[in-house]
Amino acid sequence: MVKSIGKSDYGLYVLVSSFLIYFTIDFGLGQATARFLAKYRAENEEQKVNQLLSLTTKIYLGISLIMMTALIVVFFFIQNIFMQLNAAEIEKFKIIYVIAGLFSVVSFPFMSLNGIFIAYERFVVLKLCDILSKIGVILFMVCAILLGYKLYALIAINAFIGIIVIVFKLSYIFKTTAIRIDLKYTSKTLTRELFSFSIWSSILGIAQRLIINIAPTLLGIYSGTTAIAVFSIGILIESYVWTFASALNGLFLPKVSGLLSTSANREQVLQLMVKVGRIQLFLIGILYIGMITLGQEFIILWMGSEFTNSFPIVLMLIFPGFFTLTQEIASTLLYVENKIKFKAIIYMVAAITSMVLSVFLIPYFGTIGAAMGIVISLIIFEVIGVNIFYYKIMKINIFYFLKACLFKMLPSLAIVLAFGLALNYYISAINFVVFFIKAGLIAAVYLLVMWFFSLNKYEKELILSIYKKFTPNKLN
């Protein structure tokens, strides 16, 4: 895409995506919907499920109208917001802003669909939708680029695939569940319950988005589209790592809700947290080791030497996730017990700190300064602050979790990392063939070391069961 449309247009592509995020915040209603749905399902209250979804649909439609008004007003001030863009870039930005903004308004009322899939435990279908939508976007984009289409077509493809996915999810839900929407339904009590829960969830969602996604906007204000393009590679790879690591996210909301609806036993939740955390650490461990050892070569082979500065940005953006991505169960517990207020406050302070630091650092260090502001804020608040919150407020034995999950697997990770660094020192990847051979060697060593030194009996049996599913039985 970058080679086809150029750094400047790619910077605009990233800028409009990150800018529109601020207008598509669902004010925590998505998490609130998922939480209440899981609760009603655990209690076999199917009528309340329909009432809840009828109410949230009306609320989403109302917010969508407000969002459309805000987008129209902002359109007339684009040139005053992004003063580092030249006249030609402003004109292009306005066109893609209209295309992407229109899709945002249309798709916004359907943001609760994922919560419905999670509450009804239709995880496979949900993940397939995510995977197929990404593959669809890539395939259509490749075709568009080969046919000579440029920036506008690429934005339109994202919107087109998004609409198809929404239509499929809607049809699937109505065909396979008893859900029916009644727009005439009203309930002041349920509305108050929703917003009392969602207000802090909303603040948390806004803060989480601002921490990283504000960076392209700040770079657009202080640096320009080329800096945005370089920084966006860091955001892109960080999002891949997050997507891979969060494959299990949301799957345990019904499980945790069930545990706490029958018992307030923290020990059960802690053991589930350790079990899931170790699996997630096993999954992301190879990604982190691969990125540290081979990341720079990969970026140069993939994007070219002019994107070399993207490598330290990637390392800084993914670093905090090594600690936080394994704590999905603790995060789920927040929503189940409606204790999200404290975490929301921590993240809001983190977002403000990140923005202030970035504003000061970007004029001196450019894209690296933006990444520095983010990582400093995340380490202080997301890694240290949130874990203190889990320990003090949530009464989760976080020290036991760290010992059973992180510290027990850390020696094996260190061994593989040392092997990868040594391999990278002696052999340089001059092309993708050599690169993939190196990556394969590191992956093989990773599996062997983890198998013999870190994985327990349950985790080995889990891997073997997955292997057997994809291996034909030769005896038959």
C-alpha cells in the first residue's frame, strides 16, 4: 500500500482512521451490554435480554445522530486542526474523512453485536468473522492496488467489508437466537443501571484509545504525514501482537460471571487467571522474542530502509503488553463486579500524562518522542498502577499470579531470546528466504525449550489435543 499510494497518502489513511476513533466511542455501552447479557443468561432471564437489547439499540441510534452532527461541524475546521498538511493533503483528507465518517455513522448502532456473540458463547463464529473480514480487506485492497486504484478506493473497501460483516452478524443472531428488538420498549430503571455502569467503562474506553491513537493526530499537528507513516508501522505491529494475544479475550466473561454468581471464591478466579495467563504468555512469548531479535530486519525487508525508525517505536509500544496481556481474567472480573471506576481513573491519568509528554517530546525527537511519551505513561500507570489496583482493591493475589505465570516461564523465554540474538548476530537476513529460515529456527527452539522447561501437564495435553484435531488418524 505504501509503495503504491506513497508515504503522504498512507499517512493520511492512518490519520483519518485514528482521528475518527474519537467520534466512535460507544460510552461504555458495549461493555455494559456484554456484562448485563452475561448476567441475564446466567440467570436464564431471556425476556430481560430482549428488553436490554431493545433499549440499547435506541440509545445507540440516538448517539449515532449526535455523532453525525459532530462530524459535520468538525469537517469545516479540518484545515485549522491539521495545519502541517498542505492544500492538496487537506483536500484528500476531506474526501476520505467523508467516506470513513459516513461508514462510522452507519456502523455505530451495531457496536453491541460482539457483546451478543460473547454472551451467547458463539466464540468461533465471532473470531471467524474477525479473521475473514481482515482477509477480505487485504484481498480487495491487493486487487484495487493492482488495478491502479489509490487512496479513496482503499478507504471505501474498509467500509464495504465492514457493512458485509454487520449484515452477516445480524442475520446470524436473528436466525440462531430468540432475540427480538422492540423499539417501543422503555425502562427508566434499566437505563439508569446501564449508564451507572457504562459511564466509567466509557471513561476507560476513551482513555485507552487516547493513549496510543492520539499520537498520529499529534504528529499530524506537529510533524506531518511522513512522520505519521513511520509511526503507523509501530501501531500496526502493536495491533497485530494485541490481536494475537487477545484471541482468548472475552471468552471467559460467561465463565467468570458463573463463578461469581454461585460463589465469591477468589481462589477459583485466581486459578483461572493463572491458567489463562500462562497460555497467553506462551502464545505471545514467541511474538515478543521474534520482534526483539528479527523485528528490524523484518521492517526493512517489508517496508524499506526509510522505515528503520519504526523498529524502536514497535519495541516501546509492545513492551507494556508483556505484563498486561496475560491478565485477561482480572480485567473481565472488573466488569463482572462493576469495579471499573478505579481502573478508569488510572487510565485517564495515564492518557493525560501520555499526551503531555508527547507534546513536549515530539518537537525534539519526532516519532520516537511520541513513543517515549506513551511507554513511560503505560509503565507507570498500566503496568504498576493497575497491578496495585488489582491487589489492593480487587483483592487478587497478584504476586502469586506473577510467580506462577511470569517468573516460572521467564527463564525459558530468556534462553530462547539469547539464542535468537546470537543467531541474528552471526546471520543477516538479506532476503525473506533467509529471514523465514531464521524465524523457523527460533520458533523450533522456542517450542522445545518451553515444552521441556516451562509447560505443565495440562498445557502439554492442550497442545497435543489441538495437534490431534489437525492430524488424520493413520490407523483409520
